[in-house]
Amino acid sequence: MSDLDDRSGDGRTAGDGAPARDDAAHLDTFLRQQARTQRFTLGAPRNVEVSADGERVVFLRSAGGTDPVNSLWVLDVPTGVERIVGDPRALLGDTDHDLPAAERARRERTREAADGITSYATDPAGQVVAFPLAGRLFVAGLLTGLARPLAVAGPVFDPRPDPLARRIAYVSGRLLCIGELDGTWRVLAGDDPDESDTVSWGSADFIAAEEMHRFRGYWWSPDGTTIAACRVDTSPVAEWVIADPAHPERSATTLRYPAAGEANPEVSLHLLGLNGSRVDVEWDHEFFPYIASVDWTPRGLLMLVQSRDQRGTMTLRVDEITGESEVLAHDYDDAWVELVPGVPRLLEDGALLTAADRDGVRRLLVDDEPITPPELQVRAVVATGRGTITFQANPVDDATSIHVWQRHADGALVALTDEPGVHNAAVGGDTIVMRTATLDEPGTHTTTRAGHVIATSAQRPLVTPNIEFFTSEQHGLHAALLLPHDHDGTPLPVLLDPYGGPHGQRVTRAHDAYLTSQWFADQGFAVVVADGRGTPGRGSAWERAIHGDLATAPLTDQVEALECVAGGSASLDLSRVAIRGWSYGGYLAALAVLRRPDVFHAAIAGAPVTEWRLYDTHYTERYLGDPATQPEQYDASSLLPLAGALTRPLLLIHGLADDNVVAAHTLRLSSALLAAGRPHEVLPLVGVTHMTPQEDVAENLLLHQLDFLRRSLATPDASVGRPATATTTTASAMSS
């Protein structure tokens, strides 16, 4: 599950400290800015990679802060000169820009809202690049800067050059194909007439992409003669239907959705030789059905597999001739084993690098021996090579800053960043590119360690966070308070603005993390953002506090954070407290008014999970187990049994085209509320998925939420069990 990051601002010139104006034209100016800039991400460099020799930095960037079309760029490190390699407008001309279904699905899984070139792949040397555009295959030389199409059969998805840059593999529908540089092509797998149309080759299945963040389904061998490819058969998975009620003349979309406790797709791995050979990879597939990662390097073919209950993983080395697998490492946890980006991998000397929870914190291990201290929580491995391991980590007692570290062959541990903020890196040769977000400046700043700045044309947000940080005494929760810049100290209605769940950290030392929250603050609210137990970065026990119960600890912690901030600031009017959130945050918001109406007087729940039996296997079973054997845990975390307890205003928002948290979640809760005689509001978003990238939707959605909050909190009400105002108890169904 992933939070919808619907950040926005308040229309203020950044840094001027002037009071926010309330006129509608001003609001429209700001909201349209944040919508057109896709939350101020357009025009900024992204998808940064460095060639193996460190001579070139490859990245994507659009031409301006409101231009959604990304081009492919290269920075020549010795000279510091940037040059464009792939310009979609020049390459496509007037060609139809419709996206293949697989590409639309990838963008939904990665929460990608931009256009043009949104993904690419290079050979290991960083000399040749392949990318899809409008279902067509393009290749470019990163030394020459010339791009051209390859006239292969499409639609083309996920093209990748072989390690020797002689040919391109790509996925087309159910097929895994090979394209030669002369434009000829052939099918490598997927054209067997005896295979069902539910079988595909070379693609990541829904669970891998949505929950394991494995977005690819094939890997080249180092010599370019073989491909390790996933075969996915979705036939065991139940079919769900998503219809468009606004267009009854259109056919409904059928998808295979693996709900908690139900069947997953059958996923296997095979070594496909370009000469037509096939070797099936062998492991205990029955007990370890999930393929979490695959890494094929000159030092060997590794795969990480995970058990259905996610309490166990095995790191396997695969024999490239026989397909037999050897267990190099295994891990077990009574709750679950966390999947860490970037590992496992083999180091230059053949040692195995993994990450695991040890001594209450996530640590890096080499051949099962910890090499990072228990004070650091490892977040991801960025790169290995030249005797170093580059990784992200934060102090376990403070997750608000994430730094880049290197561990050298002599055991020395060096912090490459020290400024408070969120830092990431890309590494190749001796070149390290830093991508940094801080509180002092908006956006992200991308520079090489040698001092080259990769230019950005992202717009400067018309809001500057007015922020104060707090830490609670009981659990050490991190919380942020945002107030209007012109606030005179009088108590304000309160808005909690959390995500509050697994893998969704909100309280960081990054300017743009608070733009939407600050915009609400400047409309007259004291906004509190808090990360409770279950959110990442704070150690094993912290993350596992939600095991078996997704409701109690997260909600308790939001109340604790509210009380902590109120104890340190006189600006909070606790008789008028609302909460808003999306996805898990939407679940938490609805839960708050259902369980704690004594604290929360109104809630906005966007795309909420209301019944965990309707959410997917990998996410839900990690925390709640199997609904067939542990139904009590699902019942205790469900919102549906609580419907009769609603006494506060509740606005439910859901995209009707959402294939992640399907609209049935909101509809079932609304039905239960209506059956219990509990008035509420429902806002269905026609044609909207789990994201809201459409400009008019993104803009008006915030305005509608603002109106709801003002109506709901208009009159102070410290009583328990009554709606804050009568006007919020009228049930309505609205469409944007």
C-alpha cells in the first residue's frame, strides 16, 4: 500500500513571511500551481544513474516546472556539460501517444503521473540506453547522444540492453521478445499455443510490483546469452471487476486481484537461452512462493525468496547450468522478515551482503556478521564496488533525517552527508551523485560530490512551512506542528494530517513534505503531522508494534502526539479536532472518529481500507496473518463492525477506477453506516485511480476538503458522542 502524496501549498511567495490571503482567486492560483507542477516534481532531475566508469550521469528531466514530458539527459562528468539524448516530442512527432496496458499498470504501481520517458535501462557500462515511448522501442548511444527507433513488433514494455549492448530484450503483452539493433525481432518465450492466456513471461506480477517493489520480471546473464525470466500464471487468482458507472456504455475491466487469504499467482523462474534452451530454477516453491528479488552478476545468480507468511526468507545461489539452488543464507522472524532494497548481493570478493533485524535494529551483514552499528537503522543499499558499500540509514532514535553512508573495506564507516534532511545517492566509479531535500529549500538538489550541479527548472512552491518539531515522552513519537505565518497565538481548530502506517513516513526534515499541511494551516488550522509505531526507521520493536493489530497502536499514537503538541503549544483548540488521510491514512482517519469521538470531531478518509479481507495478500497477511486461521485479527482491525458507533462527521473519498484499494472498501463502509442510520458524506471520483493526478481533481479535491472541515468544525464542541454541527450529518454523494 502506498500513501497518496497530495502535497500542496498556500499561495505565499516563498520566504516572504507575508500573511496568506483568503480570496478565491488567490486559492485558485496556488492550487492550480501545485496541480500543474504535479506537486512541484516537474522540471527536477530524477531517475539518476551513473555509468560504471563514473564518466556519465544519466537522468530524466522535463523542460519546465509545468511540463509533464520527461526527456533523457546525460551529464558529462569531466566537463560538467549536460546534453539531451532523447526528446519525446522530436522522436514521436505527431504519433499517437496511447500507452500500452502494461505501461499504464507500471505507472499506477510506481505512482507515476508524468509523461514522455518515465523509465529507461542502460547496459552496465552506461554506453547504450533503451526506453519505450508510446509502445515503441527506442535506443540511444550515450556517447554519441543519438537516439533512434527500432522497428520491432509491439507494444513494447520494459526494454533492456544486454550487458554487451548487442541487442535489446523487451516485453510485449504476454511475450518476452528479443530485438536486434538492425530492427529484426523474435519471441523468446510466451508463444506456446498450449499455454493459457493467463500466462505471461518477463513481467512482474501485481504483488511483486505493488508490495515488494520488484517492478521487473527478467534479468540478462553477464555474457548476454541467457535471460532469467519470471513466468507468471494468474489463473488461480480470483477475477474482480472494475466498472465505470459514469459510462455504462463502456465494458468493465476485469483484473486478477489476490485478496488476503486467497490464491496468489503462480510465479516461477526459468533460464532462457537465446539458442532456445530452457532450464527451470528449482527451490522449495511450495514453502517459499514469493520471488522478492533476482540479481545476476559476474559473481553469480542470486535470488531471494520469501514464505507466504513472510516469517522466513532464503537467499539462493542458482546453478546456471542445472537450475539447482544452493542456500547461502536464511532469515526468520516471529513477526515478519522485512525486504530491504538493494540486497542481497555478492561483493567483489564473493562475500554475501544482506540486511536483517539484529539486536533490535536493521543492520547490514556480510556472511551473516553485522557490519553496521546497532545505533543505525539501515534503509537501503545504494551501491557496492571498489571496496565500498554505500547505503542509506538513520539514527534509530531519530528518523527525521536519512543520510548516506559508506562502509570501506578496512571497516571504516563514513557519513557522506551530515546536513539535516533526506539524502540519497547514485554511484558509479569514483562519481557519487547526491540527491538532497532539506527544510531550508524547496524541492530536491542533485549534485555530484565533485561539485557539479544538475540543473532543475522545478517551480518554487508558493508556500514556506512554518514548522516546529516535538517528541513525545511516552513512546518518543516524532511530530510536527504547522501554524499560519500570521498567527497571533489564539487557539485554532486542529487538523491531524498523518499517514501513520507501514512504509509511510511523514515527519522528515524536508521542505516539500509539508506543503499540503502548511496550506491547510494557512487557511486557519493548527496542523499536526505525526509518525506513530508501525512507521519506518525506528527499529524492530517499533515497526512490529502493529503485528496482529493494525488499529490500536497507530490510533493511540496519534492521540499521544496530539496531546504532546497541545502540551507544548497554546495554539491548539482541542474542542475542534479533525483528521484527514489517504490510503492507510484514510483508514486511520475513519478509525479515529469511530473509536475515539471524544478526541476527534470530524474525519476525511481518502481511499481507505475499510475491510482488510479485501486488501492484497502480501501486505495484509504480513500484519494480520491468514484470515482463515486468525479471523479475530481481521475483525479487530476492520471498520465495518464499528459503523454503528459513528457520531461525528465523516467524508469518504474514493476513486472509482482504483485497482489497489478498490472502491468496494468505501461502498461497503457507506452501506454499513447507512444501515446503522449514521449520516455521512461520500465523494466518488469518476475515472480516478489510487492517485489523483488530474489537474482539476487535485485542485478541487483540496477545496472540497477545506469546505468540509470548516463546516464540521465551525462550532467548538468538547462533548462526547454528538456531531460537531448538524450540517455535517447530511448524507450526500458527490462527483468531482
